[in-house]
Amino acid sequence: MDSIEMPRVSRRSFVIGAAAAGTGLAIGLKLPPFGPDVVRAADGSPEVTAWVVIKPDDTVVIRIARSEMGQGTLTGLAQMVAEELECDWSKVTTEYPTPGQSVKRKRAWGDFSTGGSRGIRNSHDYVRKGGAAARMMLVQAAADAWKVPVAECSAANSMVTHNPSGRKVSYGKVAEAAARLTPPKDVPLKDPKDWKIIGKPVKRLDTVDKLTGKQVYGFDLKLPGMLNAAIMECPVFGGKVKSFDAAKVSGRKGVKKVLPVGDSAVAVVADTWWQAKTALDALPIVWDEGPNAKVSSASIAEINKAGLDADQAFVGNKAGDAKGALAGAAKKVEAVYAYPFQNHAPMEPMNATAKYTADKCEVWVPTQNGEAAFAATLAASGLPADKCEVYKIHLGGGFGRRGAFHDYVTQAVRIAKQMPGVPVKLLWSREEDMRQGRFHPVTQCKLVGGFDASNNFTGLHMRISGQSILASVRPQAMKDGMDPATFQGLAPSGEFEFGYKGIPNYLIDHAMRNPHVPPGFWRGVNINQNAIYIECFMDELAAAAKQDPLEFRRKLMAKNPKHLAVLNAVAERAGWGKPAPKGVFRGLAQMKAFDSYVAACAEVSVSGGNKVKIHRIICATDPGHAVNPAQIERQIAGSFVYGLSALFEQECTVKNGRIEQENFNTYGSMKIAQMPKVESIVMPSGGFWGGVGEPTICVAAPAVLNAMAAAMGGKRIRSFPLKNHGITLV
Amino acid sequence: MAKLNINGKVHDVDVEPGMPLLWAIREYAGLTGTKYGCGVAQCGSCTVHVDGAPVRSCVLPVSAAEGKKITTIEGLAVNGVLTKVQKAWLDHEVPQCGYCQSGIIMAVTALLNSKPKPTDADIDGAITNICRCGTFQQVREAIHAAAKA
């Protein structure tokens, strides 16, 4: 291992950054007394591998590259490393390596991106190897000290034992020597049947500080000499600042500066954020609203509607001859669904803190992707990578808003650049957060199903029309003009494999229509509305065929046994086929999302034609391996809050080119009184790694909608949210 | 200049009287456990106790809190000993991201003070906080556990 040095950060700011992050940013500080070939934590403790630091008192510090935003990945990843390290779980702590260090060390910690439910499933191999290699080095170091063959030694519970003699030594005592060894090349991993920490519902490592107010979020950061900024960007996307009258507010108490941020935003910097915010509210700003100032939800909907019957469309999945089958059908069923723009609305609005000087730019930010925040810092500061650093702060929710987008980092750096040497904390108001989202894309879907004269389901055409995320956010990921992410849950194979490959003829295609409203990945994103489209239509088809919805699906799922297994699991638990309590109706849905198989059964009653009560949800997931079943259950329960809030209450409407909703009073979110009882079935079948944070959201809405239709005598609602139809969740 | 009694300590804060209590707590007293989530009394992240009653501090003017006893999340545990609500939260692992939990814990603490054995309906009526991670199932379990403790 090469010795490395900290980037040029003053000791003082280093310590501040470390304190703000809540853990020691304990990386690579070269301290001469310990010799040249060991990478050191800030306190001098040796790094055994990039993933593992062991202190003399046996404390194990596990490096976590992904971001914790509530989903539990910090604990799950620590379990993965600890399993192979054979360490004492009670001695485990964690810390985030910084993106700047990652760049210096050729991405020693791999990908920092925490989205797409990838935190564990995309890094399980190399983080476990990081733990296993460290264990092998610790055992080797002990064997060397004892001058015994390494094969005679074993490791458990942070101790190395020489088996023939019974001699023992703790990890903390041999870590220094272990860190000097060459890491092994061949690093075998345990058989899953031997796991002791993975698969167990161990307690989260990050709970206590969240109960006492001690946990520091980006909003809470304090740095010496720090000022606070409030910002407003042109509410019409693509618009610019024409002028602002700084003199009107610059004399207000605490106000330090009124300044442009890029060409589309204005910020006020003041001693406190309240001073900055109230001054910004009073600041006259004239916008050049640009070419989109006349766009409305209705005009976008018209364009998407036209796409439903357009000739050109990208084919995402097909089998047989769907158009031929439908042309020859004895009976056809047709339905059009529509899904709105939605905001992520994490509880903590967007924010970032930046400090800029001519030879250093530092950013403190709650981010789902430290490397992307780092890239934004480089671009906005104009400084090279060795003069930039990003410190990740705990997130008050992310849901995708803080992953692919770092507009708030760009803004914070642009502000700090105009006030060199002064740390500036930029906080968005909730209103700014609602207006400047990266919205769940807007689509419509027309589905046509055909039956032959014998009532056999013969063909399906599913035409999606509307917005592509990748065209806007990651155009390099497009495939010959097609956005594969549009087809989540409908794909021919892979992590979003379609579950009804038994349909003899099907065609699933996308007429891309991109409005000016910026789209984003949104906890699950397209799987959510795709699940509504296909799963509600499955019930419509079953009703048209006068068949039971479960039996109808089963006949189409012979090629999808794992999809079917989770569906069967919820049906069995719910007592499908047996009578429900009086007035209660059931609905089903299944999907494959982020490589996990998920299904739900909802039990619902509807009173007065518009008041929906959800009595019970049963939700099953097969994520391959269940790293922490207790946290998976929490993600499942929480996903129904997220998914049903979206279904019942959430829509961002567009008027005059801008988003109309500005706060939770017009963009509602479920309360505890509406929360149904969620029963989880975690049924890992092994052999693959599926995601957890997002997949189960997608079955929430269609299961409830199918139960509602059953309760309402077959009446279907096909545009969302349900509040637009006067329907409320009680 | 306003005098605010927060967690038993008097803070002299030089603010305009119309400023919401939330910002006096966060930016003048330096207690950041109380969160900003909406600024319009919708989400409850800013909930504190004023003379024992739960209030949404983002819309309560500082002037209305003068001379009263304000308790924030930092004022619950005494000498690091968690309250029964905090203990139940720990045992049931309620928080996910945790940002809204200060406000929920304050609302629940006030509920249990006035109603030591709340029914589910009591909980539904009293706890109207927003949690985007969706911790409500654990919140309900933990409330009942705290009530039994």
C-alpha cells in the first residue's frame, strides 16, 4: 500500500469537517512515527484494508462509501464487512471516506452512488472481500508473531487463536503488523450458510443520536464564521434572472450580500438564515421566463395523449405478433391511464455548505452520491480535484433527489466563490424545494388486450407515452434513442423483468414526449406507474374474462416462477379465495423491481363511494439475500407510506411554466391515522442480490386500486392522484 | 431583545418579535435538534413544548414564547438518561432518516403526559406529523410500548 497524504486542508478545518460528519474522517493522515507504508486514520490507527481500520483498543472502523439516508444501508454494509472480518459486532463503528480521497486512491471504495436500491446489491462482493482480506492479514500477522503456520490459526470475535496452543491475541494488537502485509490476491468468501451477522436482524448503528437531537444533518452544520444563504431560482424552468433590486434589502439587519447565482437564481447571504430568507422574500426580482412560460399541465397532457396513438415508438419488449393478435381478437379491452409529476419532498430540504479560497474548495453536503457532489464542486469552483473536497453529511431523506442532481452544490459553490474564505450554508426553503424538484416523470399509458372466441387471452399492446428520465439526466445511457429505464418492470430480462412472459403475443413500447419540466429518479421511479398500468389492467382483463384475478395471472406466469412465488405467498397469507370480512375487498399486485420479486395483497373497504379505508396490507419480497430482515420490514412498511401518499395525494401541476404546489398543504403526505397495518413476508430464495429500499413501493398503489375496484363494483379510477376524484384515505 | 427559557436555561436573543420561535431555537440558542420541514405548521418537525403543550415552533412568534417554559428535544434526556419515549424509540428502532423524529418524539411525549395510556384513536388524533420515510408502524408500536413502560 502506498502512503498517502491528506489533501491540503488545515488541521482546523479537518477537525471541523470530522465533527460535522458525526464520525472521524479518519483517512490517510501521514503521521511520521508510524513508518512509511501504512495508511493511517486521523488518530494514527492503521488501515488494514481500505474498508477496515482497527484501533489499539480493538474498535473496528468500517468504511462505508454509500450514503445512509434512512434506508439502513450503513448498517447492512457494515454487517457485510464484519461477517468476513470475524470481528466483534459490538466494537463496530463506521465512517464515510471522502470523495477526494477516493479520487486520490483510484476509487479504492468503488462507487459512491446510493440509488436504484444498489447500495448493497452492487457492492456485496468487494466489501465482503475487503473484510475477508483484512481478516486474512490479521491472522497472518498473528501467525508471524507466534512463528507458527497460518493454517494453525483461526479468527473469531476480533481474536486470533493459535488452535494447537490455545494462544490468543486481539485484532487491536496485531493490526499494526497486519497493515504492513501485502494484501492477499485470492480472497475466498464464506458460504452463505455459514453467515452469522449477515441475515440477522442486528440493531442499526445510527439510532441513538436521532432520538436526542444530536444527529447533525446538512441543515444543522455549524462552522466558525459561517454565514447563511437563502436562494430563489427562476420558477419557470429554463428562465433567467433579468434584474433584482439589491438596494431594497441590503440595509436590513444581518444581510451581508445580495448576489446572482449563475444566470437563473438570486441569493441573499446573511448572519442567520431567517434574516436571509425574509430579505429574499422582500427582494424585487424580475425574471426572464423564457420560452416555457405558457406551458401547463393540460398542454403537456395533450402532447402525451397524442403519443398514445403515434406511429413511432421505441419497443421495450415484445413477443409474438401483438398487433396481429389484437386485429383478429373476438373481444378487446382498452384502457388509458395517466400518472402525474411528483416531488420527492424529503423532510430535509436541499442544502449545501461551501467554503472557497483560490486554492481550496470544500463542500459539506447531504448527498446520495459523494462522487457526483465532488464533480459538481470541481465544475462550479473551477479548481482541480486535488484542491477540492466533499464531506458527506447525514441525509434527512433522499429518495433520488440527492443522487443524480447536485444543483444545490453548484449554487453553494457559486455563492462561496463570491465570498472567498467565508463558509456559506445554503438552505432551500420548502417552497424552493417544491418548485425546483427533479420531478417524477409524467406519462400516460394505453393498454389494449384481446381475447379469442374461446375467451383465451391472446395479445397485449401497452403503449407508454411521455417523459424519459435518461434523455434529460443521463443521455449517454440511452440505447439507440430508446430510454430503457422507461420499461422498468416490463423488460425482457434482468432486474426489471416482465412477469407475464406467458402472454402469447405482446408489445410494450414508448412514444417519448419530453416536456420542459426536469425529470428525476424518484424512489422506484417508472416501476411505480408501470406497476399501476400493468397490474390494474391485469385485473381489468380478468374481469372481462370473468376469471379470478389470481388465477388469471397464474396462467401467464409459468415462465416466471419467482414472480409467482411472491404472489402466491401474499395470496396464501391473505386467504385469497376465502371470504374477506364483510365489506372488505382484496386486491393483488406483483412486480420484479431492482432484482427483487415483490407482491402485495391489500384489504380495503370503501364507504360513501369515496372514503377508502385500508385494513391490511400483506407484502412479500424475495431479495435473494436478506441482509437485515428487521430493516427490510421497516423499508417495506415505509414504502407503503411513500407509495400510498403518492397514489392518494401527490401531484405537481404546471401552470405558466412553473410548478404550482409550494408546500405540504397542497402536496400532502400520509399521516399515522391513515397508515394501514403492513405485514411483511421476507422470503429470500438465495443465489442473487436484490434491492430493498425501493422495490415494494410499486405494488402499493395497484394492490390498493385493485381492491378499490372490487369494492366499487368494478369502477376504475385511471388517473392520479385519487384526490382529484374526491377520494380520500381515511 | 427577548428572554427565552429553553430547557431551563435563559437565552437573551436579539431578534425581531415576529420571528418564529424555531429560528430563535436553532440560530440563536444553537439547538439544532428541532427541525425545519415546512415553515407553515404542516409537518410537525419543529414541534417543541411551550409550558408543556406541543407547539409547531415554525409559526409561533418569539414574542408568544417569552416568559414561558420551552422544552426542545435536547431537553428530554436528563444527564444522558433517555426518557421512556426515547427508550421505546430505541428498542423499536423507529427512526429511518430521523429528521422528523425530534418533532414526533416531542408530540408523543406531550400525548403521553396528558394521556398515559392512549388508544389507537388517541394516537391518530394527536400525532399528525409527516414522516416521508414512513416510520408510522414503528411509531405506533413504540407509543404503546412507552405507555406500558
